[in-house]
Amino acid sequence: MTTVSPHRPTALASPVEVLRARLLAEVNATVHGQDLHLERYEGPSGDPGLFGPRSMTWRVHGHPAGMLTGGFAALLLQSLHPLAMAAVDAHSNFRADPAGRLNRTARFVTTTTFGSTAAAEEAIAMVRRIHPRIRGTASDGRAYRADDPELLTWVHTAEVRCFLAGYQMLAATPLTPAECDDYYADAALVAERLGAVGVPGSRAEVARYFAAVRPQLRATPAALECLRFLRGFGRGSRERAVTRLVMNGAVSLLPGWARAELGVRRPDAVRVGVDLPIARGIGRALVWVCGPSEIQRAVRRRMAGEE
């Protein structure tokens, strides 16, 4: 998920430029926070990071609208694993500080995608230091821990499946089937370094993975609360209204069985004829608002050998 550049309108800026700058500031504050930590992206000269500029990971994770909509969908899909949701419910402060949780997640994805090799490895190491502290017992009596390799595989696979679905729905040029396989193979690197095992590396492997894990998935009361919370997310009425529309698009990215588990019963005609066109319109507006990413400009300087 890339961070957008905090452009400021000049005294002679047009009303459109002023509007864009205002909306951009809201996006930055909500999704990314204020500190871009550009030092993670500016050097060393020529360092491609974990993936490099020609990777499908750079392409997918560089689309702000696809990542935002796909990110909401990922949270919903991840919530259907009772142990994963139990860990979030007991150990996350997403209710008290939802923007902070969003900022931290965006920072991790951005750093591991576009950061220098050292910055990406440090972000992964930090998560690995935190995970052993996150453990407990779910309401069904089963123990969970955040560093469980199988749970890490679930969280990763649900996430990248939704990131890719968001890109495919909102990007001007979707990936080809072969490029989708390349994306899954690329993205598995971070999951494996976090400790995941058996990470799917292609569309076929992802499909087989979901077929195998599906009997374990269900909507717990905590998952349904998460759905209600996300639908009402926002610091003001305008932000909440936009979030609700984005959420409708995010729900459309989910497999039908996941929508059924969550009790979301929007008719296909509404999803296809209303939700998706609105999501695409918001996506185009978000791409326009974000413009060139300040982080991506820093990465290009790094790759061009400019310090």
C-alpha cells in the first residue's frame, strides 16, 4: 500500500487543486498517518528491496484504491478463522484506535514492498518479536498463538487474495493469469520470513488452500462485530459514508461462501449493478487524489542511484 504525497496548494491554486489537496490530507491522515519515514525508501543506492520494480508485488501494492478496498475485504475474510479472530479480539486495539491499527498495517505492507532490503527485514523482525506475546484461548477452548505457522499462512493467504482481487477490479490494466501466479509466488516471501508454512504460490494453489481450510471457517460473534465496526468506520459523517460505499465494494470481492457466513445478503443485481460501479468510481477518484506517491518517487531515486 503506497503512501501518497502531501501536496500543498499554492496561493494561485485552482479550486480543483485546493479540493485535491484537502482530500489528499484526509487520505494521508486516515490511512497512512503523518510520518512517511522516507529514510526506509531512499537508500542504499540501487537496492531493489525484497521484490524490485518489475515485480507484480510492486504493481499490485502500488494501486491505492485496490489496496484500500482489498484491505477491507481481507479483514472480513480473515475474521472468519475463529482463532485468528480470537487473537485480534483479545489483543488488538482496533476499537479504541482503528486509524492507528490501519497506519501500522499500511506501514508494514509498504515497507516490506517498497523499502530497502534492510528496512523490510527490520519490519519483519519486529513483527516476529511481537508475535510470541500474542497468545491465549478462544471461546471454544482452543489455544491460539500469533506465531502459529498455519495461522500465519491463513492471514497471509486471505490478505493477498483480497489485495489481488481489489487490483483486478479497480486497475485500468488487470494482471494476466500468469502475472497473478507471479504475484502469489512473490508475495509468499514475506509470509515465509514471518514463519508461515505451505504458503500457496499460484492461483491453483490458493484455490486448493481455501477448499482445504474452509471447513474450519465460521462467523463468530467477534467476526460479526468486526463487520459492524468496519461498516461504521470513519471520523466524521462524510468519511463514514465513503467507507460504507467502499465496504460494499469490498464485500463484492469476497467469495460467495464468505458473504453467506457473514450474513451479507445483497442481491447479485445490486452488487453488480450498484456496488461495483460505485466502488470503481471511488477508486478512480482515489487514484486521482493520491497522484504520484512520495514514497515511490523516493524508491525511483534509490533505483536510479540518486541519494
